[in-house]
Amino acid sequence: MKKLTIKLRITLWFSIMMILLYAVIFVFITFVSNSTASRDNQGILANLVDNNVEEIDYDDGALEVDDDFIAFRDGVYCLVYYESGEKYIGNTPIQELDELDEVPFENGNVRSVTVEGESYLIYDRLVVFKHHPDVWVRGIVKEYKGAVTSQTVYQAVLITFPILILLAAVGGYFIAKRSLQPIQKICETADVIGKSGDLSKRIEMEGNTDELHQLAAAFNHMFDRLQANFEAERNFTSDASHELRTPVATILAQCEYAFENAKGEEELYESIGAIQKQGYRMSHIIESLLQFTRIEQKTEMASFENLDLSELVKIICREHREEMVRDISLEEQIEPGIKMKADRDMISRLLFNLLQNAVRYGREGGYIKVSLRDNKAEIILSVADNGIGIAEGEMSKIWNRFYRVDQSRSSSNGLGLGLGLAMVRQIAQIHGGRVRVESEPEKGSVFKVTFPR
Ligand code: ADP
């Protein structure tokens, strides 16, 4: 059984069940039809005999039967015998033989007798007369009526059952085969992906909505996610290598220059200075990458505590104000006592990144406004600046890893790597929140992070 395919197992199972069901129905029908036919026969037999009893009398000492006496009806033969057993009138179903006449009389009892291999039901009634000899009235009917019914049913069943079972088995097999087709396709697709590593392959499906199609759709969805993650990982690695390639190339160029062309200590110091600058840049890149990876990996295991958000935002704003190198004012509008379940390090990183950007892309002499409020449905943290703003077409892209609006400016002057906002979004999502931006070039930007209450 284990070696059979699911299709065959299903087909086999319901074919056997159908055969069993048919067998039970068949036995039941045979039984019911036999007993009904037999009951019917007995009823007709007794009824005719009982009626005929009323039609027998003596007239002037001679036995007579009335005109209403019925000698044959509905397969029942009715006969009258003298008390001695001698026949007065009537015929048995087998006229040539007198076996049926010779069956001993039994008053009021229907019984079955077999003559010449044929079964008959016999019913006798003794008619008692006060002043004349008694008379026997006998009814005889062939017992085969019921048997005929069951025989007809039997034949019908014998012909139709194999056809029906065959139809059910063949139909069932094809339905099972069709229904299980997605599994075949899932296996084939998984096999192709496994062998070729091509994650763009999908399970082809026609418009059906049964469970297996849902399973195939779930697999396709999983492949989509895997492909997206895989591509994101690949891009991340290539972007990270790309970021590191520039400072490494600069360091190598400086070393070559120093070895071949540097004249005197002064030029050597100059080269070492340039190399050190690129070293810092590389260290910054590696630090950012590590931080980003840590945040990404923390998705599952953020250590949430009951955090006083108002307090934390105040502290970070103060630190930022103290370290601010540009002439930009930092205003706060913080509702006190706002608390939420959050990871302190992550929320600090989120606000730090937004403030860092507001300073980087802010206007000299401009402002940054930080606000925190709770509208009972959600907690809203916003960081607004009146800096350079972001063009409409860039707003959806700034959340992507390594995306910078002005690539040349950012990487050459040591500004960000394009990971800051990707981190902000990731952290917001880990806390069940989301982040949006409203911005206008040359007017400024507002970044709003909302956490559900
Ligand atoms: P970066 O490290 O380059 O700042 P981010 O991911 O933090 O990377 O930001 C992506 C891009 O979004 C930046 O290159 C910048 O062009 C733009 N951006 C972010 N914040 C602001 C802001 N407050 N004002 C204007 N542009 C911004």
C-alpha cells in the first residue's frame, strides 16, 4: 500500500468503499423485496380464500358454491374439497399432478411446500356446517413472485454495479490526478530551483482556488520573499564592497605615490595624513555596516523594556545640542511621561539618525524641531527641519539601503552611507510602527515616526 501513489490509494479506497456500499444495499434490497413480496403473497392468498369461504353452502343436502366464488385471481388458485379430501372444484397450478391436492390440510396456516422443485404457498380453511359434512377451502399460490422481484433487482444490480464501480474508479482516478497536479508542479519547481539555483522560477497555476492551489500560491509567495531577500543580500554585499573600494583605492594610490614620488618628510606626512583619513572613512563604513546588520538581526530578539520615551528624547536632544557643530537651533516640544515598550538602543539610534540628517541637510542659521506626543491611538515622534528638502521623485527611494540623493556629494565629503533611513524604517517596523516623510525642496522636511498604542 505504501508503494502506491496517493492517486491510486484514494481511488482504491473509494472503489472498495463503493463495492461495500453496493453489497450492503444489494443485501438490503433483496431482503426487503423478498419479505415484502412474501407478505403481499400471503395477504392475497389468505384474502381470496377467506372471501371464498363465504360463498360455500349446502342446498338441499348438496354442496354448492356461489357464483361469486373466485377460482383464480392474482396468481392464487382456490379449490374446494370434501371433508374426505376429495376435490369438489378447482385446479391447482400443476394440473397434471395431484401432489398439491394431497398436501395434508391445516386450518388457517399459511405454509410453503415444494413440488417438482417449485415452491408454493398453501392456505387452508375448514368450513364447518352444523348438519352437513365440513368442507376444506384451499388456496395455492406460486412462491416465485417475490423471488422474481429479487431476481430482477439482482440482475439489474449485477449489470449496473460493475459499470458504476468502473465509472467511479476511473472518474475518481482522473479527479485525484487533476487535483494533485499542483503537487507535481511544486515538486518540479522546487527541483529546478534546487538544481539551478534560479529563484525566479514559479509554480504555474490555472485559476483554481482549492487547497493545493493555495499551497502552491503560498510557495510562490515564499519564493518571492526568498528572492527579494536573496537579492537584497546580494545588493548589500556588492554595495558594501563598492563603498570600501574607494578608500582602499585611495590608500593604495597614496602608498604608491609616497614610495615613488614623495620627496622629503613633509610630502610623506601629507601622504600618511591622506591614508589616515581614508582609514577613518573605512572604519566609519565598517562601523555603520555592523550597526545596520545588528539592527537587522535584532528583528527577532529586540530587548523591549517599559521605556520612558519622553525622557529618552530629551536626553538625546540635549546631547545633540551640545555636540552641534553647525549654527542650527534645536527646539523641543515633548509631552512628558510618554511610555512605551521599546528597545532603548534602537530608539536612540532612530532619533540619532533623524537628527543627524536634519543637521547634515539643514540650513546654516536654520532650525530643527523635535516633537513627541501621544494622541491615545498612537505615539508620534517627529523631526522637522528647514533645510534643503527632498525632491518628490526621491522620496520613495531614500529608504533603500545605500541610497543617497546626491551620491557624489555624500561619499566624497564623508557624509552618510545611505543606511541611516533604512535603519530608521527597520527600527520603526520592529516596534510595530511606521515612518513617513513630507518634504519640499529648499523648504525643509518633516520625518514622522508613529508607534501604535
Ligand atoms: P545618509 O547616510 O546619506 O544620510 P540616509 O539613509 O540617512 O543616508 O538618507 C538617505 C538620503 O535621504 C540622503 O542621502 C539625503 O539625500 C536624504 N535625506 C535624509 N534626510 C534628509 C533631510 N532631513 N533633508 C533632506 N534630505 C534628507
